[in-house]
Amino acid sequence: MAYRSDDSDEEGEGIINRRFVLCSSLKTFEVEELTTHCPHCLRFFALCCLHPEKICHHFRMVFTDGACSRNGQADACSGMGIAMGLDGEGEDQWALPIDDTVDPDGKRTSQRAELLAASEGLRRICEEDREGLAKDFDKNRRNARRHGEDLRPTCLIIATDSQYVVKGMTEWLPHWKANGWRTSRGGRPSNIDLFQKLDAEVDANERRHHVEIGFWHVNREHNQLADKLAKQGARVASQNSTVVERTGLAFEIL
């Protein structure tokens, strides 16, 4: 399936209103052609239109997904899947259960799991690639000075198959914020606590690491690794919940 940008009039590649937008020369590419990995560091990256023939570390990517069994019910269990590269689970891939240490008193739903996964994916890519991001900033600053151009910051892309997360962060949240964190009908948006948390994390990490952060919607078929990890995390949450019920013990999942 060929990629079609929602911002078809935009020509440059980058982050626009927190949405990752491809340049016009890449809009007919297949999704498989738009994402790649470095053979040295094994991290995921988006294709760069300035030099698509080689691996570019400018558009760093993390794939995220959330899963929830028995969605929204009292006994629901959910998990997060995070994939930054191909090094393997525990290195740049994580299957994480969601419990009260992750989302205190939060109802277990697929939407909350997807938002939590995006938040955790952002945290992981900033933490794991901290040194690389610092080197990127120094290089980008030198290039800008050398050529007398504006600084072109590195972009961090949160790729997800959740339209809820992408539209929420790029379209709905600015209107909620301008309306006193209310919908157009005056109600309180669902999961506003997690949207506000993710909003604050995006702002903080952009300032801290001198990057731009954007969201990119991909079809589920192109997010299979994160989807698999999220389901694995939900199974772990279910198993841990069963153990707690049987023993009557409360414990922290490490």
C-alpha cells in the first residue's frame, strides 16, 4: 500500500504540527521503502528525501503499540510494545505489562495502552539514544553555522497504528488546550490525563535534546513487531494478575 500524506500540499519532509510529513518525492513510496534500519546500530529510521540512497540518522523512529484483553472490563489486562530496532528484546525492543505502577488507578483500555506506549516509546528513545542525540545536535549546529542556515534539528518519530493517538496529539489536543481542556461541547476529553502527560513530555524532550518530535500513523500490518510485543506484555499482566489473586500478595513488576 503506497503512503499518502494527510498534508498533501506540504513539500518539505519533517515535523509539522507534531505530525511527521514526507516530502512530495516520497509520497508514492511503499511503507516498507520508507522505513529502514542501520546495519551498524540496528536502529529504525525513516527514509530521508535529501539522500534516499543511503541510511540517514536524521529521522529516528520508534514503533509503539498497546494491547488490552477484555477491553474496559473490570478484569482487563493490558500491555505496551516498544520497538526501536532489530537488536532484540531487552536491547531495543520491550514487551511491558501495564499495572498500577505504570498507570495508577487507571482503567485498563486499549486507548490508554496506546497512549502509554507512545509515552514509554518516547522515553526509551530519548534515554537509549541520549549520546547519539547530543552528537546529532553538535553536528547539526556546526553544519548550520558553516552554511549560514537555520538549525535543522534531528526528528524523533513515534510510529503507531493508532489513529486515536496521532489525531489526538496533532489535531484534537491543540483545540482542547485552547478551550480550557474541554471539548467543543464543553465535556472533559477521555484520557485527558495521559494526553496532557504526553504533551508535557514532548515539550520537555524537545527542549532537553534539541529535537523535533512527531507522530506518524502506519497501518497495523506495518506495526507488527510492536503489536506482537504489546500482546506479550498484556499476557504478562494477565499472568501477574492471576498470581496476585491467588496469593493475595501485592508486588511491583520490575
